[in-house]
Amino acid sequence: MMRGWLFTIWLVGNVACGTNGMDASCPADEPASCPSAVPSYTNDIAPLIETYCSQCHNPQGSAFDEPISTYADLSARKVDVLGEIYECQMPMPPAPQPSVSERVTLLSWFVCGAPNN
């Protein structure tokens, strides 16, 4: 089960909209608390966003109106992005998918409050 204020906001929005959550093949791999080694936006998160998200989330991409290429962009959409990653909705196939370890890094960063570090 996801924890933290980000998830609470995301969950309330999704329950109110009638979505039913994750499919059975999506791992429930969000950490219960912030790990002692907080993932770094600059060193850990930005490269993952570039690898897995920039194909669509760029000025010429299919999600051009939902930019997440900078910390400010990602921070403004962090509730949505957290939910989409957690529910395995993003990145959308056939785009390459992050490994379990990469998912845990991304989710850990959100659990830690998505710091600009």
C-alpha cells in the first residue's frame, strides 16, 4: 500500500473519479518510508526521467502539454506522476520500461517528498 501525503491526494482523486487501481501484473513496490539514502533528483531521478519519459514528454512528443523534463515541471505534476508510475501506467508500452530497481528509486524519491537534491 502506498503511503504519504502525495498518495493520499492521488488516492482521493482516483477514488472520486472511479478508477480501480493497479492491475495484477504491476508490482506493489513503493517503500513504506523514505530510505536513509535519499535518491538524488540530479543523479538518480533526472536520468531516469530522460530515459523513460522524454520520448513523449517533450515539445514535439505526444505528451507535449505535460512536460516533466525539469525539476519544476516534475514537481508541479508529482502527484500525477507518482500515481502513474506506481500503477504501471507510465511509461506506456511499447516504450522501454524501468527495471524494478529503477521503479523503487523513483518511488523512493516521491516517498521522501520529491526533494530538489
